[in-house]
Amino acid sequence: MKIVLAFDSFKGCLTAEKVCEAAKDGILSVREDAEVVSVPLSDGGEGLVECFLRMRKAKKVSVKVHGPLMEEVTAVYALSEDGGTAYMEMASACGLTLVPMKKRNPMETTTYGLGEMMLDALERGVKHIVLGIGGSATCDAGKGMLEALNCHLWLNDGASKEVLPQPLNRRPRCRLTDVPDVGRPMSPTSVLRVACDVNNPLYGEEGAAYVFAPQKGATPEQVRLLDERLRAFAKETEEKGIATPEDAFHPGAGAAGGLGYALLTYLGAELMQGIEIVLDMCGFDEMLRGADMVITGEGCSDEQTTHGKVAVGVLNRAKTLGVKTVLMSGQIKDREALTACGFDELYSVNEGDERPLLELMKAEVASENIRRTCARMMEEIV
């Protein structure tokens, strides 16, 4: 029997690798003869760089940049063996986990450090960037990134780029012309592919501010102000001839606090489902051939899971090849929507465990619950 394990991380609890390890232990405790193939995955947020480092011959690069509150942080990305491709996570430079809970305020956070990280790669001769934009602390529509790339814009309520700090890596910044003449500075010699797991527009009730800013610490009044800023930035960009009104509603324009919009319009990026990039890169379809079952999951599965997350990306590939697909997550919500999506079985690793959530999220507790659930699964459905 061949079983493929294709998990995302259980956020705040276990890495995707650790989830796969625990699941494999549980399976083999019941089925010693099983062939278990582990494929730790990422959907384009945290864990993307580690995912690429496992899949491809690449080296890890560290660079000092400005963090989401303009503090010094060390960002990490992966550089391909030939030096031509960089794999990045914006969260490494401006992720929510870099901001203490009491300081979370998307009115103040910036994507500036992401631009510095991109410059570092470009100055090393990189021609292709694969960028994951999940897990951001920001809602600046990518203005900070553009400032670091030295686009001559009037941003941040009238503050000129001339007052911006020098990059912490002390390398000279790329010199781009004024924005009306910039075109798309990453092309045609550079290619930017963006792993994006949401389809939200830049602004409006389904946009970056109203949907995501509250998760980043914004009050209702700040959400309204942020949405106004996003609208104003879109209008300014359109007036400069860089974008059309439709670009603000391109699927994913509202990702990472509107960063998707700046990447799409100013840098000519291709916004893609992150999981599709990852699955293609690891040769997932080939791994599925001959499999009897694939088990996938995440920390919490709900209706949002059906919109481009790891589990559904895995499900779609497995169904094409006729492979049974089981969803096993820390929590299972919206069972009806997930069942309708096509999963053959649903398992919550915490089912029947009445301990508080904080206890259940401890690594050793979660690992044991995963092992126990997989053992039960082997007895019940195989």
C-alpha cells in the first residue's frame, strides 16, 4: 500500500515536516508494510523558502533589512544553484510574526524590507524571483517595497522618498526613473512569479483592509482609513498610466495588504496560486502515481480552505489521478463545504480531546494526536 502525506504546517504548532513525521509514525504503527511518501508543503506563505530548499539545489541567503516597523531584521531567502532564481517569502522581511502583539497596527507597518530583499537578489544577478506573499503584517499596497526599489513616488501622505533610510545591507539602491517612465522594472530581463492564495480585490468590502486588516490589529476606524488609502493609491497609479481601474479588482490584488496590486501593476508580476507553483516544482503528480491514498491537512480547515489552500490543491491533483483523498487537520469546521469540495474522509486530530486549545497546540501534544489519529484511520478506512 502506498500512502502520500502532503501537509501544510499546523501554524503556531508544528512545521509541515513535523506533521508528516508524526503521521508516518501513526500509519506504520498499524501498517508496517505501507510505503509512505512524505511531501511537506506550503501554499505561498510561511515555510515557502524551506519548502524550496528541500525540493531544489539551493543555498540559503541572509540579508539585513528593515522590518515591518522599520527595525533591523534578518531576512532569509533561497538562491538556486545557478544563481538565476531567488525563492522568497515576504513574511521573512515584513511578516505579522515579526510584530509584537501590542504593537500590531497596519496603519504603521511597511513592506520596505521586502524591496530591500528583492534588491539584494537583483544585485546578485538574479533573473527570476518566486515570491510568497502570505503572512504579512502590512496594508500599505506595496508602497514600502516600491520606495525601497527607489521608485520616485510621493507616498505615505506626502512624505518624499528622499527621507527614507539607506538599506541596512549598505549596498547602493537600484536607480529607477520617475514612476511614469518606470514601466515594469523587473521586466523584460527579470521574471516575477507570485505565490498568492487569496483572490480578494485591492479595496472595498472584500478588499485588503476590510477582510485582512482586523487580523493585523486594525480597529474599525483604521480599517475605513486604510481602505481610503488603498483607493487613493489605486487612483494615483491609474492617473500615472501604470494601471487600469480593472487592475484593482484583479484576483489577488488585495493579497498581503494590497502588495499584490503593486507587484502586478508596477512590477509586471504573474499572480498564481501558491500551491500550484509548489506542486509543480516538487513533481507532485509523479509522486501520486500508484498511490492508494493521499492524506493532506493544516491547522484548521474551514470554508477558506476551499479557496486555493494546500489541501484543495492536493485534492485537485489527486482526484485527476483517481487517488482517494483524506483531509486530516487540527480542527475541522464547515464540514459540509469541505465534503462538497470532494474529500473522501475528514478527520480532526483533536476530536474527543477536551484539553484547552493552548494545550492542544503544544508540539508534543499535537504530534501525539496526529499519530493517534493516523493509527485509527488505518484501522477504520483502509
